[in-house]
Amino acid sequence: MSDSRKPASIEPADLQKLLQKQDPLIIDMRSLEEFQAGHVKGALHIPIDQLESHIAELPSDRTIVPYCNMFHPGQSRGEKARDQLQAFGLDAQVLQGGFPAWRDADLPTETDPE
């Protein structure tokens, strides 16, 4: 196991580049309503209050990128999720600026009407 730590966050453009080279797992930590209104294309939806019950199901061999709306930097849902995932030994980086930054960068999004 390497001791070199990756940054705690990743910029939207860097995540887009990572998606072209690797297969990170992107997790939307927001409410179902927020997720359905629009999310990062291909993101898995796990609300922050359900994360702990799903950690055992998450892959340990992929970078995990949780995100939220980042309305409360320093205590956002995405940052709390990253910290929780890292505490379980998983490689996690929060999406810097959250979904608004991803959307504002005109990166791929999708909606889920169900």
C-alpha cells in the first residue's frame, strides 16, 4: 500500500479527464429531488444519511468522487462523505464546487424523471 495521498478534492475539468482514462465512481450525496432534477452523467445516488450502510458495497479499487451542491464549503455533504469514505480506507476525492461547478463548466449531466 502506497503512502502517497491524493488531493482531498478534484476540479470538474480534472474529473472529466479522469473519466476518459479511468473509471471513478461518482456518487451524488444530495436528496432524491435534487438528483432527479439533474446530476453528473452516470452518477450513483446515495444520500449522505445512507452512505454508511452502503460503504461495504463500494469498490476499493476505484477512486470515489462524492458531490453535493457545495453550499456549505468545509461542512458540505460531499466533504462529509469524502471524510467518511477515507476513514474506511477508500480512495475518495470530493468534487470541488459540487454539482453547480460541474454544470457551470458545461460538463455532461442528465436528469432522472422517476
